[in-house]
Amino acid sequence: MNVHAYQYTPTCVCSRKIIFTLDDNDTILDLRVVGGCPGNSLGISALVKGQKREDVIKKLEGIKCGSKSTSCPDQISKALKEYNKKTEEI
């Protein structure tokens, strides 16, 4: 089984980096959020492990944090979508 790692720099949120790994079946093996609210980041990470990338995108996309236009969960969906684009270019 191959493991694919990816890093994303979020914008407009407290977190500074999103790092995740996927297997060949597009299943999230690990997700780490650097910065932001530690408890929320650990909770989200635990919930998305073992989930398919597309399912997580659908669940997290568009979530807002207060009056901000985005949130850490929304930025995770953006990171997973950006990975889609990068792999399609290859």
C-alpha cells in the first residue's frame, strides 16, 4: 500500500498548517492541524481518520467560524480539494 502525504497552508483562520496522509483508496490515514484550537483540531482529526476524502470534503465544506467566511474544518475541505487538483495534474 502506498501512502501519500500533503501539506496545506490555511488562510483566514488560527491554524497555520494542515498535514494529512491518504492511502491508495483515498482513505485518510492521518490528519494534523498545527495551531488553532487544540481540542477541536484533535477531535476533527479523530473523526476524519478512516474516512474517504470526498466524504470529508462534503461534510466540512462551507462551515464558518463565527462571522468569518471560513473555519478550520472548511480549510481542511479546501486542503483535500487542493490535493484533488494536484493529483489530477499529474
